[in-house]
Amino acid sequence: MSLSIRPATESDAALIFRFIRELAEYERLAHEVDATEADIAKALFGPNPRVFADIAEREGEPAGFALWFYNFSTFRGRHGIYLEDLFVRPELRSKGIGRALLRHLARRCVTEGLARLEWWVLDWNEPALKVYRSIGAMPMDEWTVQRVTGEALQRLAEEP
């Protein structure tokens, strides 16, 4: 099996958006996607990108992607990578592609002296959890995710 991982280029915007839609459908969250292909292209390839993507290709064909950005740990005093999305096409799962994308990001962390690689996973996604446990990922059960969005975000911003 020939597998390669490369940085996404501007010509990959449509592919990345298609992967995002497929991921949202798999996660039963397609109704929450309001991004457009143009939004993704601007975020990844605009004048000051703050998010990045890598494409996995198997036998020269797109197989999956990882979309990530740098975060920062005040406790560690160093940056890390936050993996926003990891997706492998369903027919290509269990072939080591997701693990290869994770290994690629782990190598980036080590090379750049970053403190950690982290991400969220839905608690029902047992196939993904199994892979993550196999690479030594540890759940952060003591943390509760908080989010302010939509009207609540607007109200908070408008407070005197």
C-alpha cells in the first residue's frame, strides 16, 4: 500500500470541504455545518492562515485529512497542536491511515518542540476511541468542555 501525507494546497479546498461534510454526516452533525467551501478556503489559504490541513493519499487518491492549529499551554509554557478534525473515508478505515495522520502530527510536535497533541472525540465513537487508546492517548475526563456561541456569544460581547 502506498500512503503519503502532504500539506493541503489551495486546490484542495473543495476536497477538504467535502471531507468536512462527510465527517459531519458520520458524526450525525450535518445540520450544524454552516461553513462554505469559500470559508474553508479563506481560513486555510487566506493572507494570514491560523489553521492548517494535511491530506492523506492512498495509492495517489485522497483518503482522509487532518485539520489542526497551534494552541498554547500556560502550564507547560509551550505551544501544542489541537487537532480539530481527523477523517478517513469509511471504505479506507482500519488500514492505518488515521494512525499515520496522527503520527505525522506527533512528529511535527516532536520536531518543533511542542508540548502536546490533543483533540476531542465523541464518546460513542468506539472505533476511534480504540485507535486513540492504542497510541497511548489519555481521556481528560476531569475536564468539561464549555462553549459560548450564537445569541449567547452576541449577548456576552454586548455586555457593558
